[in-house]
Amino acid sequence: MIAIITGDIKDSRLVPVDKWMTLLKAELGLWGKAAEDWDIYRGDSFQLKLKNPVGVLEVAVRIKATIKSIPPLDIRMGIGLGEENFKSKRLLENNGTAYIHSGEAFEDLSKMNQNLLIKSSIDEFNEEMNLMLKLALTVMDEWTPSSARTVYLAMKHPEKTQMELGKLEGVSQHAISARLSRARYEAIRSFLDYFPGRLEKYMV
């Protein structure tokens, strides 16, 4: 089983492309090779393949935090879990249930009025995770740029203390603490830590 994230940048035309494209490419580049494991198309749309689906929600939230650090941008993503039945050197030419589920989840975003959805072949898993995502998004969609940036740093450097994160940003430990509190980072972190166990339970 693999995971596919299909996404696009909301309000991308309001911001010079170089301000967000570099960040997006850098983040996608952490998870694989360009063209083979991720690709950007139609200007502001992208697809990413994760060979280990356990971390897919963590990656999606980290990408969201990256993009939301640039006002007024946000991001929409459909996560698909499943198989890869046809593989070529170009990700966008591949096929399988993971790709189909990702595309269907992405298409459902507007209908569900939600910026992040997940789909697998297990309806019970989909219902549970998407309900939790809906609740989490009431917080994540409201992240300020500074809160999103701080969440991104906390996810990128889990080994660092708040004081060390503050030094990276040139702010106090108190400022980092306040930003993470406003972002409800502990609650989001708990959800991200909960996801792998539920995935393994349903997908065994």
C-alpha cells in the first residue's frame, strides 16, 4: 500500500510564484525524487507519492503549515490510500487505487467544503478520519502565518525546545509558546500521533 497526495494552492495568483514555489518544491523534495515521486503541474497543482503511508497525514499537515506561512495562501489536498498497479518514470502517468482514491478525495473537497480529505477502500476508516480532520481543520484553517510557521518549525525540528525554536525565529520562548498554543499544536500533534495506529488497525 502507498499514499498519494493530490493538492493545489488556494489564492496562488495573489502572491508572486517565487515566494511559494521554492518552499513547496523544497518540502516535496524531502519525500522523493522530482517527476518520479512528486510533480507540480498546471502551475499550482501537485502530486506526491509516499511509499510508507503511515506518515502521510504528518506530511500533509506539514505542507499545509508551510504554505499557510505565506499570507493569504492556503492549500487543498486529497489523500488516497491504496495500491500502485501501473508505474512509469513519471508520477503523473502512474495508476492504481491509491491514485484513484486521491483524485476522488480531491474532487470531493468542494462538495464537502473541506480543505483536506482522505480516502481508502475502507468506508469505516474514511468516516472516522474525515470527521477528525473536519474538527482539526476548524483550527488549522485559521492558523495565522506566524502560527503556521511555528507549527512547521516544531514539526521539522521535534528535538528542539521552544527556546531553541525561538532562536531560529529570533523571538522569545514565550512567543513560540503563545503561537503554538493559539495553533492548538498539542491537540493537532495528538491527532497525528493517533493516525498511524488507526491506519495499521484498519489496513491489516
